[in-house]
Amino acid sequence: MKKINTNLLRQDERIDDLQINNLKIIQNPKGFCFGIDAVLLANFVELRKNEKIIDLGTGTGIIPILMAGKSKYNHITAIEIQDKVADMAKRSVKLNNLDSRIKVLTMDLKDATKNLEVNTYDVVTTNPPYMHPKGLLNPEDMKSISRHEVKCTLEDVISTGARLLKHLGRFYMIHRPQRLVDIMYYCRKYKLEPKKIQFIHPNFHKRPNLLLIECRKAAKSELKVLDPLYVYDDNGNYTKEIYEIYGRKNIEKGVE
């Protein structure tokens, strides 16, 4: 068994096994830990050999690391605005020996088009903050930034992704169904044509609480609605589809 380099850890941090391809990630439970939504998005993304990929608002780097486990040939850029979180992402990349394939940039995604080449990326991925700011939020709090539109809005994410993508490039996002009208409006506004959508249900009896969407830049209009994905069965266990996404027959329940 390969020895884990615990020297990469800082105070209050831990190394979590991602249960996929022996990949691991550094997290701080006092901050914001990734949920199943990141795993679902990474699985939803279709990758081709030697594509240029960028992940907007990467957090601790979970989506790039999972995508690197899917394909051995692509280069991934990851953008994160929070210094401490970006540092965790960089150390997780090093922990998995992915330094040559994943580059983490500490950057406001709203500045990405000023610092990176536009119209050059094949794929944009993003798991953005889902919620509008409500009440008094600390604009520097890690959880607030991850969950609420404190540092960027849905429009910021979609407009930036559109500018970075090349013609017919693919935009992948996971979000909440209650923002669907906004999502469709901004995607069309910035010439990202919705091509596939899938709704995620907690179980067979509850309405969807997540959605996955794939758009293509400057593509013709035609939307395919995929079969719904259910996370838990009636016994509270993961469904067969979720087990297959994780690639294991027996796994513990993930972080929701």
C-alpha cells in the first residue's frame, strides 16, 4: 500500500478517500466539504482525448481530480477565489501526483477572461453556489462563499464559461431545479444552447433537488431530457445507479 504524505496537511485538515481509483482529497471539516453533487457532475461530463478543460469555482479541487481519474490524457485548469481553499486544492493535486495535468489558479472567475485565452477551451465544468445571499452573511466565510452567490452570480459563471469555450465547446453544470428558468435564460443569452438535462431525486418519492445540464456553444436548438437519477432506494441505501457511479458495490453513504 502506498504511503500517504501527511506532511501536506495543515491544522484541522484530514485526507479523505474518494472511493474512486484510489484518489484522495484534503478537506477541512470546519470549512466546506464536498458533497455527492460534485461526484455526479464529474460522472456526467463526457471527455474526449486531449481536450482542454477548465473548472470554475473548483473549491478543494474535487471535480478536476475526479475527472483526471476518468481520463489520462486531458489537461485541466481549476480556478478558485479563496486562497486557503485553493491551497488545499493544490496540495490535493500533489497528493494524487496530478501536478502535470491539473493546474490550480487562485483567481476570481470574473477575471478569468482577462487572464486566460478566450474561445480556447473544449469543456467548462462548474458546481457554483446555489443560493441567493440572504440576511447578513460574512463575505469571507468559507461556507457562505461556497453556498451563496457572495463572490459571483449565476450570470457571472455562465457568461465566463461561454467566453472561455471554443465554438461548439461543452458547458457542464450542476444546480438546483428552482433556478432552472434563470439557467436557461442566461445560457441562451450567452449563446450556450442547452442540449441535455437530468434531474436528480433524493429517492423515488421526492421531487428533484438537483439538476445536471450540458450546453454547447453556438449549437442548434434541441434539448434531450434524460431519465431521472434517484440517489437512495426505499431502504435508505444508494441505488444501483449511484453504486455504479462510484464504481463499487458497497460504499458508505456520501456527504449530502
